[in-house]
Amino acid sequence: MYRVLAVLFALLILAVPFAAAKEELTMDERVDKVFSGTRAVGGAFIVAKEGEIVYERYYGVQQKTTQVPVTEKSYFRCASVTKLVTGIGLMKMMDDGLLAPDEDISTYLGYMVRNPRYMKTPITLRMLMSHTAGLNENSSFSYKSSLLRDMIDIERKAKSNFKDVRPGSQYTYSNFGAGLTGAIIESVTGKDVSSFMREYLFAPLGIDAAYSVSQLEEPEYICATYKKDGSLYAAPSYMLRQEYIPEAMPDKHYRVTVGSLQIRPRDLARLGIVLAGDGTLEGERVLSEEAVLAMRQPQSEETTGITSDSPYTFFTIRQDTLFEGRTVYGHQGTDEGIVCNLYVEPESELVIAVMCNGCKTNRDDGIMRITRRLAEIAEDEYL
């Protein structure tokens, strides 16, 4: 009996240092462990609270061949978080009276856009931004060389490019719909969407971001992107060779606002601060409080006329499983091994931004595992 007790006591003593070691890990060490555990090539994790960045960590390299480390200057591709950032620009345009959420988009494009099966139901920005417009992703968006008007003008080939559902009645995530909003921006402003957003939204906030890498001020800080297995997806030199014509061409620029935005991690987090609070950043008004609240409001027939149960409102998803007992708002982006997440929790005004240029992209309940693990650290430290 005494021998058994002695063995148990010895095991207890041995266990204490391991528990202590776990508790003694710094936040940096915990974050690095998450990045390394997902085989990240390079990444960034930013946390903001109550309007201020309270934590930032940079990991790995911009490109394997150069071994240039990731820093606060590194540009990451946002993938589908591009939609959320575009949504901020669109909401600002609504604030300024340049757009209206429930206006027929035909008004902006200059030709009649209709699902031929539902001629009496206009398609609106609200529908595009809640992914309920009923566009046929497979038949339309895959045709990179097609002109937008040829695909959606009722006088042309519209029928095959729409589902047999009334606009506003069914949720289907749509890259095509997101790209169409960029074409609308160009039609309304007469400028290419990347140049317009740089002048209209980014420059006043001191942000250097662009939908084309050719417009970035410091291209030496562009991150290469990698596939899930760690192989190269796109080198900065390849990205810089891709032609982007800075002219308004809505018939051709209907893919720009889908997932091409390049931005620095701190700047992405700063845009999150706008959404987490009252629409201001560092004392400057970016969006009206009404616009910010509208981006968080669930769609319903009573409030917005959208009958579909869509998790999105104005390119902003509502997510209830990231922090216990709290609803967060934001967006997730992924392409090959690229991961980007921006989420805000308005009650605490907590913002987390996760960016990675290549890693394993396993998901837990729809959200990237790397983001869930980093969110757990932020929750432990700041909530």
C-alpha cells in the first residue's frame, strides 16, 4: 500500500512542472505554437480592443526562397475578406448618397437586369450583399472572358445565369454577386474599383491597400502565397506581371472585388475597429452608426424584405460559435493555403485579424482551425 502511494505521489510531483510549463507560456509562444502547428509559412495575428491595437504578432517569412521575415509592413492577400472590406466602401457610398441598398441595380448599370422568370422582382445591392440575388454561379462566373452585360442583361443571355428562385428568397454564397458590386462601383463613379477604393476609403485612413498589387507603394513587402501542402501558389513576381488596367471597365472588372485585395495586418484590424465600435477610427468618422448597425442586423421579411435565412448582411456574417455566449461579425477568406479572418465582437469592442500566406486549412465548425485556436488565446487574454 505504501509503495503504491509513493508511486502516486511521485507521479503527482512530476505532473506539476508540466502544468506549470503550460501556464508559463507567454502569449507570443502560444501564438507561435498555433502557427507552427498548422505549418504556416508566414502569418500575422492582431488583436484590438476598445479602439486600440493591444497585441500583434508576426510569424515566419514572406517567401520561402528569400526568407524575408513577415513584419508589420507585409502585405497579405485577403481572399474573401475582400468582400467585407468592399462592403465597408459600399456602406460609405450609401452614407454619402451615392448608392441605396434597395435600389434596382439596373439604375446603376444602365441596362435592365432581371431574372427572366421573375420579371417583377428587382435585384438590389442588399440582395447581392446578403448572397440572395439568385445568380447562377456555375454558368456565369466561370466564364472569365465573358462580358458582364452579356450575362445579366435581360435582352441577352440572362436566363441561364440565374437560378429558378425569386431574388431575395434563397441564400447561396455567391462570388459572382460580390464581383458584380465592384462593377456597380465602377459604373457609378467612373473610376476603376481599386483606384476608387484607394482614394475614397483607404487613403483618408492612411492605409496602403489595393485590389491589384501593381498599385501598392512598397511591392517588396508582398507575401508569396502557398498551397495547403506548402508548395508555391503565386510568387510576388508573378502577381506583379498580371495586368490591371486602372480604368472603369465594369463589363470586365466583375471579378476584382471577389478576393484579390492586398492589405497589411494592422490596417485590416483598423478596419475591424470601425465595425466593432460606432463607425469611427482614431476619432475620425468612417461610417455612420446606422450603417454599422445595419451590417449587424439579421435579414428578415419584416425588417429588410429579404425572406431567405441568410447569415450575411451587407457582406458581414454573424457567427455564434467563436466566443462562448457572444456573437461576432466579420468574414472568412481562404484560397488554397491562404487564410484570412476578421471578426469583431461589439459588446467588448474586441477585434481579431488572422492572416496567413500558406498553411493547413482544416476547419472546425466552418471556421479555420488556426483562427479558432488564435481566438481562444485572445478570449483567454482579453475577454
